[in-house]
Amino acid sequence: MARVCFGRWVCEVEDALLDAARPRCSDAPFLVEEGRPRLRLRRLADLGEGARPFQTGQPSLGAVRVEEDGLATDAPLELLPAELALRALFQLAILRQGGLCLHAAGVAFGEEAVVALGISGAGKSTLSRLCVQSGRAALLSDEVVALLPDGLVCGSPFRSEPDLPATRTEARLHAFLLLEKGQVESISPVRPAALVAPLLGQVFQGEGGTGLSLGAATLPRLGGLMAPVPGFRLTFRKDPAVAGFLDEWMHGLTPSRG
């Protein structure tokens, strides 16, 4: 069994599942040697009662059952099912730490980070790549980040692009960014009420009854996590200069525009 660090918790995962998911997961930064495992992910041939499919209508991807000490799955040792099993473990670990998982990009500039939101094609991976290429930022993930109740955001091993490996870096959350492509970099504040729908739409939810969803408790938890963090709309070009723009803005400088 391999040990991975998800948020602040150490979890155990069967080596075969990690191996199968590796082409789409940069697990190496999350592997640890020490720490008492809080959760484990194991494979069983028969899950019995309480199992739910990863995706309704696609039983070939396997199913999962939430247990007190982790997850059991019958996922085949193939790329997508193994990744779904690993994502389920990450989601469970973050939920039990009082946080939430978001389909979003996280980029850290020193000890502070921004979380970029948007529908597919909004520019999350583009912004991630530009910031990494600039050498001024560390990528938490361009695919999945976790918000923790102490105001930190942490990365995950998941990625949407093969050239954007994630890191285990954690940083204090400076701001949420709603992305918009344009001809020049600019940033403007967004009312908290205008952030709720974009954030709620990117919160990871599980099938009902799996234990991977908070149900009606999702919105109150999200409200608590987002309350101290401001939101902004970032307009940016496809140019690494956006990294310098964000870095200067986050550190209280007047950002230069290209």
C-alpha cells in the first residue's frame, strides 16, 4: 500500500490503483513515507450493499462504497476507473477535514494563491500554463483544488493537461478569480453574491447516498469557506505577462500592463 497526503491527512492506496491512474495523475509529490493513515482505498471483488456507481449508466467504470475508515471499490485497473477511485478518496478526505473540492485551477505566488473558476474553455489551464512558464508561480493543480477551513487551498494530483503536473503545495487563499479572455490584463472586484453560483457549480458532488456529498449542507459549508475571501474578475491575454500582473497585484503593487 502506498501512502499519499491529501490535504492534511495521510491515506493508503493500493499500489495497483496508483499505477493505473498515473498517466493522468501526478502522484509523486503526494507520496509520503510517514504518518498514520486516516483513510484507505482498497479493491474488493464484491462490494455488497451500499455501493454506488462512479457514473450512473456506466457500470463498467466500477462502483464505490464509503466506509468508516475509507473507501472500497471494484474499479477495474484501467486509467479512467482508477482515476475516479483516487478522486473519490481525495474528495472523502477533504470533506472529512471540513473542506470542499473544486473543479478549478490553483496557482500559488509564494505563500498566497488564487483559485481560478470558469466553465470548460474559460482559460483555467491556459492561465495555469502561463503562470508556470513565467517561473513566478507554483501550480497547485489546473483541474482540482481543495479549500480547507483554516483558509488554505491545497493542490491535488489531478490534471487536465499532461504538461501541467500538480504539486502538494498549500498556500493561503488570496482571492477567487472569474476568468475572461481579453486584449489586456485587468482585474475588478466581484460582489460576494455573484461568486456563489460559479463556486457552487464547481463543487464536487457525489451520487446520493455515497457519503461523498454533503447534500443540503454544501451551501452552508461553501459560505463559510468563501466568506473571508474576496472575488475578482480577471481579464487576461495568452501571454506569460499575466503572471507578473497577478504577482504584483497580490503583493500590493500597481500591476504593469503589457
